[in-house]
Amino acid sequence: MRFAAIGLDHRHIYHMVGGLLEAGADCAGFDPATSDPRVLEGFRERFPDLPTVEAQRLLDDPSVDLIVCAGIPSERAAVAVAAMRAGKDVMVDKPGVTSIAQLAAVEAAVAETGRIFSVCFSERFVVPATIVAGKLIADGAIGRVVQTMGLGPHRLNRAIRPSWFFEAAAYGGILTDIASHQIDQFLHFTGSDDAEIVTSGIGHFGAADLPDFQDFGEVLLRSDKAGGFIRVDWFTADGLSTWGDGRLTILGTEGTIELRKYVDIAGRPGTDHVFLVDKAGTRHIDASREPLTYFRNLIADIDARGETAAPQRHTFTVCRLALEAQAKAAWLPAGPRSAHS
């Protein structure tokens, strides 16, 4: 399988390209156009042997099967539609879309072309701990899942962010963007096909000179199988050894699973800590060596026209629910603000 990269505006392009290469795919090249020269510099340091090729040439190349894109979020849907109409499957960074109109356009392109539109929800697909959690749940370790609680804190790193990072029209809002990860995990781990956004909120509590930047968000959602709570923010303190203490707690009728994905603060070193509590007691599982499956499954899906990496309906449902949560969000603290301001 051959792929190409168009849209080098976010550092997530590193694990998207790296994951495909590690899974055995061949890269035909990348378009160096970017809004952030630091991302391009980092890309070239990591992949010095990949050739630079203009975007249209990559789209026109019949040997390219897949286009990967981590462009400015509001521009990803247009790249995806163009790629699908050029006969390519697509993998984009989250959020895959930033508006209902973009989602409709992508859905229409998938229906028209039969191509795959995959969003790389990295907080599940690139985290070995989530794979171990999925196996435990499938084995009945905690009984029936009745709730998930997903926390997605991030470090702002303001000095290295491009200007679009602070523009809601470009990134889609904090719930459209970051909370899509937690919505994906809620649907996946509860086995839900859809959900209702019960309530949601966004706010700005940080830098006074960025009054419209959404640095906090929360969502309460519910399906016919379970409930979920999400909190996302840009308040990871500089003292933490990594960019965020991402956590997921999964409540079952016979136990709980907690994932400490990136750090066990003041505890065990490394990443991918899984804590299981069941009728037999408590235990810690080091999931860091669990093989990732998303990239190789996507490669297989491109060959077999399958849906093992992620069902297409699931991807679209996550996108829609994130947009709905953003659209109905109240401004916190309560005040005369719009969720899109």
C-alpha cells in the first residue's frame, strides 16, 4: 500500500506517517506546504528520506492508495473530498471536520466514491493501554460497562502554537477538537452505535489577552447502553513530565478499569498504565508493549475494502456528536457568550 501526506500543520502527522511506515506501507512523498515551519522541520528530521512532491501531483498519482492529512482542522474536509474524488482513501487527524456542512460533504463523497474516510483518534488508536482495556472488557473482566469518564487535559505550549490554533473558526472549538477523542472512546467501550448530548459547556479561564480561546470544555452524554462524562482542557502545568495526564475510567457492573495513558504521577515510570479492580482484588497492568492495530488494520481495509480499523458509521457518528456538543455548549461561567465566539 502506498500513501502520501498532504497537510503538515499539526505534529500529529508524525505518528500518522510513522505508524503507516512501521506497519509496512510505502510513502510516495509529502507536500511541504505548512502554516508552521517547525512542524515541517520536525517532519524532515524524522523522515529524511521521504521526497517532497506538490499536492496535486500526489492526488494525480495512480499508485497512491491513501492520503493522510493533518492540515489546519477547518481545511481537512476539503483535502479529504478532493482525495476521495481522485480515487484515494483518506486518513485525517482529528477533528476530521469542523462544521455540519463539511461532514455532509465528506459523507456525500464517501457515498459517491466508495472510499474510506478514517479519522486517526490517536488517544485510542495510538495508545496500547486502550487495546488492553478492550480485551479485558471483551473477556468480561468488569461485567457490563455502564459509564465512561474521559479526561483530556493538554499543555498549552502557547509560544509554539501557530495563529490558527487560537481561532475557533479554524480549530472548530474545544469540544469539536479534543472531545472527539473521548466521544470515540465512549462509543467504543460501551458498544454504543449512537448517543445523545445531554448537556455541554465551554469556557475560558486562562490568559486574559485570549478571551475567546476555549481552554475548558465538558460534556455529559448518554446512549441506550451507558452514560459518559468528558472533561477537556488546556491547563496541564509545566511541572508534569508529559503534555497531559490523560485518563479514562470505565465502570462496569463487576469492576472498574482506569487507564493512566501517558503518566502515573508520582508513581510507576513510563506510559500505558492499566489499573483493574474486580472481585478478585486490584492489579496494575503494564500495557506499554501491547502492539498497536489501527495502522495495519487500515492497510488491510484498503486492500479488502473492510472496516476493521473503525466502522465508517462510527467515525461519522463521532464527528456529528462532537459538532452537536460544540453547537449546544453553554459558556462557562454562565454569561451572554456563544459556543462559537
